Amino acid sequence: MRLHHLSFVLLSLILSARADVLFTVEATVSSIVEEPASQVSALGYTNAQSLTLTFQLRDISSNLSGNAVAASNYTWFEETISQETLWHSVGGTGLNGTWTVPSSASDSPYSLVKAGAVLDGASELSIIASTDTFSGNETGISANGLPVHDILINAKWLGLNFSIPDNTLPGTGYFLNYIGSYDAASAGTSYIGTRDSITSNITSAIILNPTKLTISLAAIPEPSTWALFGLGLGVIWLAVRRRRVS
């Protein structure tokens, strides 16, 4: 195979990589829900602290089980372990661990992402990474050694103009039409919290004030693609070396 042909193949592999969507949210801690009241939460955050959260949305098709379409929004959600997993990863300031979806039939994930139609120059974006099971650290995420059960972001974003043209839910690649950064116009319920394993009541939470949203592309090659890509680079290196020798 000629060198330029191999280069074309490698480029094709890169372009065929799965394209996840990355939501990056900047926020500040506006208040702390704690018993007794405190300026430092058990989760390790302080009042008025600035933080950044990231949510990597998997590239999934429009046939996502459990989706919903309304006249004013598109909603992709995951409420049972039989449904496709929404989040490839979730992380951010003060968060540790690896996002994990409950695997037991008795466990119940609860995650969603909702795009709202534009109103007064702003669209709503709602993000939930959570679980309805509270016996342990089902999400795989912890803060200051405590399991995090809920991460919610809800706000309207200036200049973000989601188009909701019909009743057919598109794939999550829909968000790639809106790559860019947006300032918050107004904030809804947004918080990071942990819950009691018996009552499921929130035991510690930080209330967030989202200030900025960035939507970007996160290309994730499959393992087989990485293997072929590495092999191709090796062949190119050998070809270049032979040319120099000759």
C-alpha cells in the first residue's frame, strides 16, 4: 500500500470515530444544605466557591428507549438498566471516581438531558446524572469521601437557540449543531447532593448558580479503531525510515 493511500485510510478511521457531545458547565456555590447549617459542606465545598462540571453525552441514535418529545422540548432519558446509557462520563471540581450505571435489576438509574425551545433569546438545557437507588455509591462518583447521588443542572442560556421542528426525536448528535459557549440568562434547580441510604432524603447538598455553558465535540474512537490507528502509524514510520535509508 502506498504511503498516501495509508494516510487516507488513517484519516477515514479518525473521521469514523464515535462523536460524543461534551457539556462543560461553570457555576458557583450559592448556598449549602447541611444539618447543622455550615459554610463548609460535608461534600467538601465552600460557599461562593467556583467550580466546573463536565458531562460527556454518548453518541446514541434517535431510537433511544424511553425518549420523549413535546411541543416545546426534546428529552433523552434513562430510567432503567435496559435503556441505553446516556453519560459516557461525569466529573468536575471536587468529584472523584468513574461514572457508573447501576447494573443490578433492582437498581434504577435516573438520568436525562432536555433541550427546550427558544424563548426571549434563550433556550433551556436541563442535565441530570442521578440514580433512584440509594443503598451505596451507585453512580461511582464521590465528593470528600461521600457518595454523590444527584447532579442536576438547569438553566436558560443566552444565544442558545434550540430548534424543535417536529415530533421526531433526533439522535444526541443534535447538540453538535450548537457548539459554542453561552452565558446563563436564568438558573433553575441546580445542585450536587448525597442521600440517606434508608430514607433517600438529601443529607448534604450544594446549591449551584450556573454561569456558563460550553458545548463541544468529544471524539471517542472505539478500541478497535485505536488498534488500527496504532498499526497504521507503525507502518508509516517504517515506510518513512526505508525511504531515508534508500
